[in-house]
Amino acid sequence: MNISFLEKDLAHMENLRLRRSLKRVDSPQGREIVLNGQRVLNFSSNDYLGLANDARIKHAALEAIQRYGLGAGASRLICGNMTPHEKLEAELAIFKNTESALVFSSGYMANTGIISALMGRDDIVLSDKLNHASIIDGIILSRAQLQRYPHVDMQALEEILKNRKGYKHKLIVTDTVFSMDGDKAPLKEIVDLARRYEAMVMVDEAHAMGVLGAQGGGRVEELGLQGQVDIQMGTLSKAVGCCGAYMCGTQILREYLINKSREFIYTTAMPPALAQAACVALQIIRQDNQLRRQLKDNADYLHKKLKTMGFDTMNSTTPIIPLLVKDPGRAVAFSQHLLKQGIFVQAIRPPTVPVNTARLRLTVTAAHTRRDLDQLLQALRTI
């Protein structure tokens, strides 16, 4: 097999400063991690509430391992549907105020599995231009018409809805918090347009769950739109601190996906210990508002200080704070200088973000102290 083209492609990526590599973490996730042997302050994690290493959640997982073992052994439609999976789905339905829920093994599988099961060749999906890659791939797998609208541009979305007729079903899908920009979707306007033009609405709450809303229910809860969004998807790997993903919606939708979603049908169920741990994490999120308040205080503090220092944080209003650098090489160099000062902030480059928008993706958590934030700000200032 001639693989020289692979070497050439990698060399080309290297020349453009777009080649990526893995970094080894030899510690639990937290405000500090050991990265490639160096202890650093971690400002790159999606562990927004600091639950990934929480003792209560680890205890729940260990108890479940003792009772149920480690692996699920099969897909859920064979013999892998275990008690913790059903408990987690019941907890999620309460948490998101929906009739039912269905758990998937990962966020990527949930998005591709939901969209490709629901939509087909005679349908159209309208997708925000900055939606996660898994949403785009789900639309492609569905073979539905993909129509991307400019980021959070409701006028453009309405024009598309007006002019795209003759499709059997219409679906508007959007992230509620955009993972690289940190801004929020105008969800009320999207729901209004969907109602007016007879479209379904699907949201990806991956970066909103646990972060937004009075009880951490996400953007849907924050705006009081429970019952008005057809499909709520999200992950259990960010603020929840575990792994896996979910769909929350009607009982009929759950039953349909069990029978039609290839990503659900043809994969081994998530380990029962992770499902049990996620149940405990959800209970903590609902009951402990202090974690969310601390997260918001930390994010507000950084937003204010960074703007005063002159950084372009784009339109972020969340714990995801992009520092726009534009040039990929400069973004990588900036990240490397921070690492030398004991601070890890990942450089994000195309194709993850559009050309000429390379950035540092800074994320803050409830676990960070004010001293941590000031140390970061001082390093940014000197660099």
C-alpha cells in the first residue's frame, strides 16, 4: 500500500501549523492537572462544575461496579439494558422536564443517531453554521437536504423557511451554547419561527447543561421553553463529569429511536457504573446551586478583566471564553508561552474554527480560585 500521500498531507498540515498531537494527562481532571509530566493550571477542560473527580460520584461508580460489574456486555436491545441505565433515563426526564429520555454512549453518537433516524431524503434540516461537527455528520448520514444559516441570524433563517417548500419534514437544529465561541443561541426566536413555519426544533445542550438555568437544566430551562422544544440532546461528559449522552423528549420519540437509531441499536451499552455515577451527578447539580453561582462569578470576573485588557473575546457570555488571535501559528505560540508559565490553554485552529479565526479557547470552572484567575490574567498580560 502506497501511503506517501499521508506523509505529504501531514507535512502540509505541519507547514500551516494545523497538525495536531496528543498530550498525556497523568492525573485526575481538575483545576490542576499533570500534563506531559508538568503540573499546570488547567483552563481547557469542559468539567465546568468540577465534578469529574468528585468523591461522591466516584463512590457511586465504585458501588455500581461491585453490584453490576464493569462492562454492559451487549447492546441494550439484547442483554445490555441494566437497571442503572433506566434509573439514569428517569432522572434525566425529571431533570429536563420531559416525558422520557434515552441514553446514548457518546454525544457524537447521539447527534448522528437522532438526526439520521428522524430525517430522510424528502426532508430538510436547517443548521446554524457553527453547530458541532456531529450535527453536520448526522444530517449527511440522514441524506436530508442540509441548509446552513449564518450564525444566529434569525432573519436569514426565516428567509430559508419561507423559500424552502415541498419538503416532507423540516427540522431546525442548533447548539444552545456554541462550543468554540461561547455565545448562546436565540432559542426563543427559533422556537417562534419553527411554530410559524411548521418545523421541529432540536437543541444540543452539551455546553449548557449544568451551567445555565435555575437548576442547571440548560438553555431551555433558562428561557422557560420546556415543552416547546421537540428534541433535547446533551452530553454527560462536561458539567456532569461522567460520560455518555442523552435524548430527552416524548415517549413516542424514545420508542422510535430505540427501533430506528443505528447508533443506539448497534453498539454496546454504556458501562452501568457510569450511568449510576451520572445519576448522582445530576442530583448534585439540581440540589447544589452554589457550584453554578461560583462558576458564573468566575466567568464574569474573567470576562470583565479580559475586556479591560483589550482581548477580543468575541460574543461570549459563558464559561467558554475565546481569545481571538486569527493566525494559527501565533495561537500555537501563545499557548506554548502560557504552558511555560504553568498554564494550559489550548490553541484552536481550522478546521475546528473558520479560517482566520484561530484562538485560544479558555474555559473556566467552579473549581478555579480567584488566585488561579489572577495568575492566568498576569500571564496573559505579560505575553
